[in-house]
Amino acid sequence: MVAWDMIFGDPIKIPHPVIGIGRVISWWERRWYGEKSATIRGACFLCSVLATTGLFAILIHFGISKLSGGWILESMLCGWLLATKSLVQVGDQMNRFFREEGLLGARRMIGDFVSRDTDRMTESDILRATIETMAENIVDGVIAPICFYYLGAMIGSPLVGMVFYKTINTLDSMVGYRNERYMKFGTASARLDDLVNWLPARLSAGLILLAGSVTGGNFVRGWQIMKRDRHLHDSPNSAYAEASMAGVYNCKLGGPAVYFGERMERPWIGRGLLDPTWSLLNQVKLNIWISQLLLVTMVEGGRWIWG
């Protein structure tokens, strides 16, 4: 799975499985959404989506398990649901856009990853936003999917485990908003996403610190900043990875940002540290690869020791 993602990443000309999950979510939302008893409706909607995608994953597993070498095909499909290479490429793309098109190109590119206004972002703003994107998404794009790969393997199908997680994660990104439409309807999806990411977020923080200590970072400073700033985010999980990345590489993240023309006074993660640099992107990219390999090595080593 990991090797497949490292070599091939996401196929460009084939629709990603998450697109299919999104269509399932939209189909069930049209049937369950309503303002009356919205919280209960949202919980039923969540169960319907999980049952549907879970059934598809089970059927695919049983179908390919009957093939010779079916486990290889299932591992390839799981690699498709792992986002390590895509996440690392965010840094590469940002570097390329800035070199070729300057600040205007970098602003346009970062707009694909953040919801804040980009037309007045400075170079430091763009670098912080890029590193925030890479650090935050290491949890739901890399560490959590690997965790659910192994949990799925324990029950007989790593694909089912990864589809289960990706469904929850996609639900949160589609209906887990605190707005008028989804404040109640999306509550169950958002809470479940917080729950399944609780352990991976904290595991990610430790892995980032370990990987950072071998890529030019400072483990002790990273630990101190992570402990201090780990709750400075609306999400109960997101700041763990961001604070670890900020601390280990001595850079500040977060800070004020403009959303739909309105300035939001977000807290600084890594307050008192330095502005990030372009060279830091290479360290962050390497950190993500090493964090992934550390997790897989730990799990496989444990399986080898304890059978």
C-alpha cells in the first residue's frame, strides 16, 4: 500500500474513490435532510452512508479475495486511499508556482487548499498556509488511514477499514460545518470525525517530533510548543500536528487571516517563533515521508515481535 502510493500516487485519469463516496453522501443527504429533528436525521443519514460505503467495500473485498493474488489488488486499492504523495506534492507545486509566476501564482495556487481570501496574502502568509495544510492533513491523509488499514486487516479487510475512515472524513468535509444548514444535521458526522481522529492526531504529533529530530529540527522545542499550543484550534485534533511542526522547525503558523472580506484574529501557533522559509518546505515534505515510514515500521515491528 505505502509503496504503491509512493511510486504512483493518485491516478490522474481515473475518478478517485473519494468522489464516489461523495456521491453516496449527496444521494443520502437529499433523502434525509430536513430542519425538523435535524440532529436525529443527521445521525440516521450518517448510518445510511456508512452502511452503503461499507457494503460496497465488503463486496469488493470478497470479489477480489477470490482472485489469485487478490491481496495485492486490495493493497493497491488501499494505496489509492492514502494521500502521502499528494500531500508532499503540495509543497513541490507551491515552490514551482512561486518560482515561475511569483506571488500572484502562489496566491492562486494556495486558493485551492484554503478557504481564506488570498488576494492580499504575503509571501509569509502563503508559506504558513502551505505548511498548515501539509501539517493538518498528515492526520487525515496519512496517519489515520494507515491506522484504519491495520484495524481493517485485524477484522479481515484493510480496504473496509480505510473506506470506513475515508467515509467519515469525507462526511465531515461535506456536512460538518457550523452554519445554518449543517449546525444540527452535521453534528453526528462532525463528532464521529473528531472521535476517530483523536488517537491519530496525537500519534501524528509524536511522529512529527521524531521525524523532525532527524531532519534538522529540535525535538525538545517541538514538544514544548506542542504542549503549549495543542488546543489553539477550533478542532480538538488539528492543532496537535500543526503545533508539533511549528515547534520542531522553529516557525510560527496560524495568525490573523481574512475570510470573505472579514479579518479573523486566529491565535498564533508557535507564537514567538520565526516566519517559515521556502527551504523549510523541503524539511516538512521529508518529515511527512519519515513519519509515515516510522508508523509502518513500528506496527510491522510489533507484529513481528508479538506475532
